[in-house]
Amino acid sequence: MPQAIIIGAGPAGLTAAYALLKQTDIHPIVLEQEDFVGGIARTMIHHGCHIDVGGHRFFSKDPRVMALWKELLPVQGAPSLDDRRLHRDCELQQGGPDPAQTDRVMLLRTRLSRIRYLHHFFAYPVSLSAETIRNLGFVQLFKVGISYLCACLRPRKEKSLEDFMVNRFGEELYRMFFRDLYHIRNNPAQFVLANFDLFSRFC
Ligand SMILES: Cc1cc2nc3c(=O)[nH]c(=O)nc-3n(C[C@H](O)[C@H](O)[C@H](O)COP(=O)(O)OP(=O)(O)OC[C@H]3O[C@@H](n4cnc5c(N)ncnc54)[C@H](O)[C@@H]3O)c2cc1C
């Protein structure tokens, strides 16, 4: 039987292995350096608290990705406890699982992500909107504008995600909003244990 070696048991590696198993006769072998799976999208337990290091919501514009998620985690067919307590109207899938009965269920939620920075809330994903400009203030805005201009005039050769971000947002906005995220990426466990502070910026 042909075999495929997949390095890393994060969402990408696990999805690749799942697709190979489902659609081909190739036998996937997933090699993971850590003693857990899920990569930075896993939920870690620290002093009894469940902490999502990275991914905590499923959202995609790609219908194939949505279909895969729904296949693995069917959409809720009954209101969950918090839906009932908060009197929240939610879209339910007929015949879907009841969250009170099983954990294998996708809960539907509206989303609003914001970064708290300079005592203001900024939209996340970050955009150069009127609100962002207002929150930044003149000095910061000037720095952001100059660094964005530099990025447009002298774009980096895109060899990393950092280069990609700097080219689109400029060095200053990248430093403010994205750099720390890459620190998480490099060493999520150490980051979570040593620096809860950044998490308070994500609301
Ligand atoms: C703060 C934060 C919030 C996020 N929120 C969301 C969200 O709400 N929704 C969402 O969809 N996404 C979110 N993401 C992004 C999501 O977590 C990532 O896109 C996803 O985890 C990427 O999956 P991956 O498999 O490519 O990489 P990773 O999750 O990084 O997994 C890579 C795996 O490979 C292993 N590995 C690396 N090198 C080796 C090696 N040499 N040998 C063996 N194993 C190796 C690693 O240990 C790891 O387990 C968020 C990310 C962050 C940081």
C-alpha cells in the first residue's frame, strides 16, 4: 500500500491525513514533534482552565472547507444552555445534535473580534477603516502612514508570512497588531504560561 508521510498534526496535517484516508488508498503517517495533536488550534488545559491557544472559531468563505467541518462536527439542532439562558434566537439545523446530549456538535455564534490596544478597541481582522484611523491618533497615524508608504514603495520579497503582512499593512501596523501573534506561533505553550497579558488584548 502506498504511504504518505505528513509532518505536523495541526489542522492542516490532520485534514490532509483525513482526506487521504477518505479519498485514496494512500496510507498516511502523521509525525508530530509534540505529545499532543491540534497544533496552535488545540485547546490546552492549564490549572484546570481550558485555553484555546489559536483557533477557536470555524469560519471560512470556502464552501468545501465548511462542508468538511460540518461533516466532522454537525451543526446544532437544539439550543444550547447559553442560548436558552441568554434567550438567544439561533439558527438550528433540522435533525442536528442536541448540545446538551453530545460534545460533537458545532455551535453557531455571531462573531465580533477586537484587539484592545492604546485603550481602544480595534477591529480584528485589522483594516485601515475610519475607526482604526480615529483610534490611532495623529502621531501614531503618521507613523503608520509612513511605514505603509515605505512598504508600498519598497515591498519585501515575500518569503514569510511576516513579509506578506508587512507588505500589506506596513511595518508599524504589523509591529502593533501581528508580531506578538507570531510569537505565539513560535512557542505557544511558553507564551500562554508566561504572558497572559496579550490575551487581554483580544476581546
Ligand atoms: C491567537 C490566534 C487565534 C486564532 N484564531 C483562529 C480562529 O478563530 N479560527 C481559525 O480558523 N483559525 C484561527 N487561528 C489560526 C489557526 O490556529 C491556524 O491557522 C491553524 O492552527 C494552522 O494549522 P496548521 O496545521 O497549518 O499549523 P499548526 O497549528 O501550527 O500545526 C503545525 C503542527 O506541526 C508540528 N510540527 C512543526 N514542525 C514539526 C516537525 N519538524 N516535526 C514534527 N512536527 C512538527 C507542530 O508541533 C504543530 O503541531 C488563530 C491563530 C492564533 C495564533
